[in-house]
Amino acid sequence: MSLRGNPQKLRDIGKNLGNVAQVTRLKIAARVAPAITGLALASFASGEAPTGEPWRPGADGFDVTLVESGSLRAGLRFVAVGARVRAVLGVRYAKYQVGRRRVLPAPGQQMPASWREAAGRISREEIAAHLAQVA
């Protein structure tokens, strides 16, 4: 059995596939950060953890909104730092509130399904776009 076509083209595609990890990861992170920010803010607005559980009521028994001045909500965002996505809390007291009311997944906890789905969709789109360029 012999290979037909241009073997150099196959080598070029193989070399470009290696670049997916370097080039496309940056693009993926840049798109995932605002997508997850939107999902996190939607959970925040609903008064629930990113996994869907409602926040515990306050000491007075009433629902907690975590919105007094709006600074905590306004400062909550995700940013791309290279190929990684990091949370930015924005205000000094955010660590305290985030620890008491799950605004972000707990340390060591898996990313919520909706966040994973968004990251997966974006990853597939970016990888497909990269492969279309090199093919």
C-alpha cells in the first residue's frame, strides 16, 4: 500500500498540530474567561453557588444577596493570564464573602458543569478553526 498525495503536506499538518497547544490555548483562555465570568455573574444574581445550590440564609433568616454597594459583584470576573484562566475578586473583603457564600467553586472542587460545557465548546471551536487554517 502506498501513500498518495503530498507527504510534505502531511508533515506540515503534523507540525502545525503541535502548535495547537501553544497558539490555540491562548485564544481558548481569552474566550473562556468572559464566558465563565458571565456564568458566574448569573449565579451570583440568582443567589446561588455556581453548582446551583442556593446560598444559606443570613443570620436574620432572610435571603442573602451580597449586594450592598455592588462592589463585590462588579469586581468578580475571570481573566486570561497566558493560557490559564484566573478569578479576580476585586475587593479586599471578597475572600471572606466567597468563603461563606459559594460565589466560586470551593478549592479542589470540580468546575461546574455549565462552565465545563462552555470551556469545552470554545476549545472545540478554536481547535477546529486552527485545523481549518493548517489543512
